[in-house]
Amino acid sequence: MTTNQPQTIAPQALPEVINRYLTAHRAHDKTTACSAFTPDATVVDDGNTYDGSAAIEEWLNRSATEFTYTIELTAAQRLDATHYIATQHLEGDFPGGTVDLRYRFTVRGDMIEHLVIAP
């Protein structure tokens, strides 16, 4: 399915690997979150790019300890068979205190190949 517009889906309809990553990230389970990515995956977050497993693991370690926050998955969309968006609402002690972030995933097989996090 290739469309120009995202299709709204139920959060549980996201691929298993995305739900596994989101659940692990919310629980600050860095090992499980990191295992959801391909070895050559890329993450873009807050203007920084993290390439490969080691860089992604460092990013997860830093993001889990830098601020205290809660995360709620509020929406999910499917762009095509390999591209998904999960919108999450965060509240915590980071600058601004609340933000809605779009997690744009590219999936390869049963793993996350690319993730971009932005408002």
C-alpha cells in the first residue's frame, strides 16, 4: 500500500518491533529498546544523528537519565508497508514541560532501520 496520506491505525496495529521499542523506551528498558534496531540503524533526535548500535545505545542511555518524564502513545499512522508514525505525548522536567513528538519509523524486516523524532 503506497499512499500520499498517512492512514490512521490503532496503536496495537503498529508492527511488533515498534510496539516493543515504544514499550521498552517507556519503561527505560535500554537493552530491549536497543535490540529493536538493525545494527546499521540511524536515529535522529533533537537535531543529532546517531548511526549504528553503539551510538544508539549511548543515545538511549543519555535520554533515559537526562530528564524525568512520562510518555503516552496518543496516535499511530501507517504510510506504507515499511513507514509508520507514532505520536507520543511527553510530560516531565525538560524545558517546556510538555511536548507531542512524532516518531517516524522505517522498518526493515522485523527491525527498526531508521527513526526520526521531532515535534
